[in-house]
Amino acid sequence: MTDAALNADPSELAKFSELAHRWWDPASEFRPLHQINPLRLGWIDSLAPLAGQRVVDIGCGGGILSDSMARKGAQVLGIDLSKKALRVAQLHALEAGTPNVEYREVSAEALAAEQPGSFDVVTCMEMLEHVPDPASVVRACSALLKPGGRAFFSTLNRNGRAFLLAIVGAEYVLNMLPRGTHEYLKFIRPSELAAWCRGAGLDWEQARGLEYNPLTRRYRLSGDTSVNYLVAARKT
């Protein structure tokens, strides 16, 4: 199967594979993911209590969110197309003794064809802006859900403020992320994501902004979705 058929960008996979060994270093390039994880985990758990739920984490990388959801009592499957990141996730789960989590190298679309309607919760965080066809991933998320199940997305808005803060600020001024982590034209407006959700049979429930204060070096959830934002949607 070709990379195009997998809805993956080889350069994006290579970029994150090169950093895979640093996923669980909280002082590494992945420090922002470690910092925001408690916020997004708490938000997900507040809308769809995770204990006893069957969850698939799409684009799981090294397993930061997958691991924490499993520790909340969910049965978690983390999927990604980066072999190196998945090996790191698997090794961490073994070393940490994390229960109820497994990892697979499979695309969202392939898993949806294999296990439609099988999951209570689907998470797809910081991933849509890195694939050639994000709408296809949204459709796969819907197909994976049981009726009434919830999908959770996080991505970056596409506007001048997002360009200044998420690329110029985060990558070039504050050096919070490696340069080239994001491409502005791949950012996604909430209106675009909402249209993809509607087309996939997902009802938009809630959107929250994720803001960073460079003085306190802390993140918080807010009502400002102009840069980073999270979305909860429910399968009708």
C-alpha cells in the first residue's frame, strides 16, 4: 500500500520518527505535550468519563495521552504510522506497567474498515494538521464510534494570529518547538472542521481554546479558539 493510500505525509512521519526517542523526556521538544496533557485528559474525562470505556487514540505518537487514558481506567488502543514512536510507546507501557493499553501500526481509515462501530471514544489530537486529507480522518473517527460515542480533536486555527503565535512565536522566538513542526497552510479553521464533522455524522458539542502564557509558562483552557483549540463531537 502506498503512502498516499495511507493518508500520510512521508516527510511528516520522518520528522517525528527522528525525535521518537525523546517522547517521554519532559524537557525535550515534546515538553508542550507533557504540559497540556493533564488539561486535555481532564477535559475528555469530564465529557466522556473514561473508566470502563473502549478508546482509540489516533496519531498516538509515543503514547502520552494513550497512557494517561489507560490509567483512568479505559481500554486503550493507540495507533500511529511511525514505527519508532510506537516502539517507544510500547516500551514505556512495559516499563511503567500501564494496564489496558496496546499499540498498533495502522491508519485510522484501515482500522475503521476493520472495526467499525467498536469504540466509545475516539481521540485525534495534534494530528489533523499533519495529514494530506484531514477530512478522511474525521470520517474514519466517526466510523469507528458506536452510536452516541464521542470524538475529540485538537488542532490549530488558520489566521494571522495563529501564524504569529504558533509558528513565529513558538518555533522561532520561544523555541518551544523545533522549527518546521507546523505548516501554516495545513492549519484548520473551526468552520472547516465543523463541516467535516457534519458530513461524517458527528454533532459538534463543544470547542475550547488552549492558551499559553509565556510569563508563567503555563497553559490553560479558555473560550478563545483563535490559535490552539479542542473540539468534542458526538456520533448521532
